[in-house]
Amino acid sequence: MKTRIVAREHVAGIIAEVGIDTLMDQMIERLTVAAAEFDSTKTLVRERDGFHYSKPNLGLLEWMPVMHKTDTITIKVVGYHPTNPAERGLPTIISTVSAYDTYSGHLVGLADGTFLTALRTGAASAVASRLLASPDSHVLGLVGCGAQSLTQMHAMLRTFPIDQVLLVDVAQDTMDSFEQRAQSILPEGVLVKQASLDLVLETADIVCTSSSIPIGEGPLFRDREMKPWIHFNAVGSDFPGKIELPVELLHRSLVCPDHLDQAMKEGECQQLLPDEIGPPLADLIQSPDLYEEARKGPTVFDSTGWALEDRVAINLLLEHSERLGLGLELQLEDIGDDPLNPYDLA
């Protein structure tokens, strides 16, 4: 029994063969189907857990498990260290995703999760935005222009008739490098420009926030007059005490979390009481008509990372890896001729 390993070089090969636009489109559609078919009696999604620490640097290492009964268990281990880009030249988020056979416990696949996390987070925002945002949205605001902003923009470009992207970031060099980083996913005719936060909030139809605002220093802005139908994809809240949006905005919005219990501890929903929170993403997809009136006003997708997204992501990657012959197949586990002898390694 071998394990399929999909490392960075193999992911690059898959992107080259399949195309990044096609991968994003496939992720959006598969997430939509997975959420629409989600049944908590068949697919068990655990709230993520892990270690939060402040030394040697502020960071966390968490695990996100999901089990589809009679199929596989998927576990993502993800590290979040906001000082990585400046101090180590590493991504803020580094992760791996593993898939296990529920019949035997065999490790079926192991893949880079850094790319997958970014891709599926953008795709999840697209899934939510298709239900919550105006279908005619054409001005996108990005508050925070780091790694996550690229996939947020990519997903919105694949879903809406976006013709203008407004950038805001406290780091000027991050804004300055954005367009170069986004070259491979920017269609011709889309205007990208730096803007003030006020201008973004005044003119955007959709705003994606993916900041690294420190714990206890939020929100990013005060509530103010905006387009009546404005939609926010709030991606940056991932710590207790870390928030991006003002509570006044949340109180007048339909707020939909990806994972309710998790969002109440680490997302924007930590500012709200349970009866002030709207439907989780799966419920929204399964019963969209119940929330049609609320979607005429401001809406918020509270994206803290749903482990179901990781299951969809690694399954898509493993499928392309096997089809294209990209990846490694290794015998990692101690499985010998005699299952009762752990020393039978020859």
C-alpha cells in the first residue's frame, strides 16, 4: 500500500497542465456541490484545535479534521505566523493536508497545503458571494494585499463582472508589488489601482478583507455609509480577539459563517450573540430563498476556514496528480509480510 505525495513541484506541474483559472473554477464548483450535499450525519467536521503561542513569535499550529464515513478522513495541519514574510522570507500560512482510508487507517495521500489553503479560501468566498453579493458587482475592494488577497481577487474575477479592483494595505511595498504578483490571473481590461480605505468603502460592491491586524487592535474601520448591497468576505480573523469589521456593521448585516462554532471563537462572529448570526454556509446554499430579503442589504461571509473545504481541495489535487502522473508514490508505513511483527522491515 503506497502513499501518493504531491509536493510543490508537482502542484506547479498540475497548474501548468490544467491551468490556474480551470483549477479555481473546479474548486468553486466542487465546494458548491459539497456544501449543497453536506449532511452532518455522514460527514463529521470537527472544530479546529491546536497550539497558540507568543514566543519565540506570535503564531499558532492547528489541525483541522473532517471525516466522511465509509470513505476518508482528511486532516490539515496549518501554521500561522504573521512575521514570516518580513523576518524569514516565508509565507504567513504554511500547511500540509493528509488523507486516510477509514477502512484501514492507511495514509492515502499527503500534499502541500499552502497552495490548497489559499485556493480553497478564495473559492469559498466565491461560493458565498454568489449567494450574498449583487450579481452585477463590478468594483472589488481588497483590504490587505498579501497572499490571501490574490486568491480572493481571482475567485471574484471568475464569478462576477469585475472591471475595477481597489487596493488598500498599510504596507506600501505590498501594494506596490500586488499587480506584478497578480499578472497571471488578471484579465485584460481590469483596472487595478491603489486607493484610500474611504474610497474603497464608498465605491466597492464587494470587499475582501484579509489583513494581519494585531489582536485587540480591530476593527479596520468605523461603520459608515456604503452601498446598500455591499458584501464583505471577512477572511483575516483567525485568532480570539482578532477582528476586522465593526460590530455596528455586523448588527445591520446578514452574517453567514463557514463554521459556526469556530467563527464564534475566532471569527467576526465572536462579536455577536448566537441569535444575531445568520445561517452557516451549508444552510445558506441548501435554503437560499429563506434569506432572499436580507440579501438586499449588507452581507458578510465570516470565513475562518471550514475543514470540508480541505477535503474537497486535496481530493481535487490527488485526482489531477494521478491522472497526469505527477507526484510520488512511496511506501511510508511499516507494512510487512507479517502484520504481527513490527520488526519485519527487510
